[in-house]
Amino acid sequence: MHRNFLHPVSGLDRSWQRPPGVAAKLIDSKAANGLYYINYTLQNPGETRRHLFSVLGMATTGWYNRLYTVTGQYVDEDSEKYGSQIEKAVASFRFI
């Protein structure tokens, strides 16, 4: 009996669904106060570039570890109007 051990992995591969030309760029990443901050851009072909700002953190309930994420985004055209507000709102995330 021949088994293809790559089959389950290749079955999960969805890279063929992404159109060519998708561009992502890491702007900044840092860790502070037990949280991780990621600032990056993403642009699909034919679309305006989006700026994404995320914060990630891990907390425990005593029984389970849980991953929490908050992400805000804005498009290039709205950078001056919303950029600093969105980044400030996302960066305000804290565990109580």
C-alpha cells in the first residue's frame, strides 16, 4: 500500500487561490508590556494599499491559554484622516 504523506499538507495549500502580485510589507514590529505590535501594508492587484496595525497577546484563564488579537486598518487615501486614530485605538489594548 503506497501512502502519499504530502497529500494532507498539499490539500491545505491555498496559495494557488492568491492572484499573482499580492504585496505585503512589514513596516514595524515590536514587543512591549507582554504584547506584540505589528504594523504592515497589504495590496491586492488593482486595489489601493491598506495599512494594518495589529496587537497580539496571550492570557490565561487558569485553565486555558487564549490568544487575543486586535487589528485596525485604513487605506492609503485615508492615512492622514484616520491613520493615527486607528493606531492609537489598537495600541490602547490592554489586559485587565
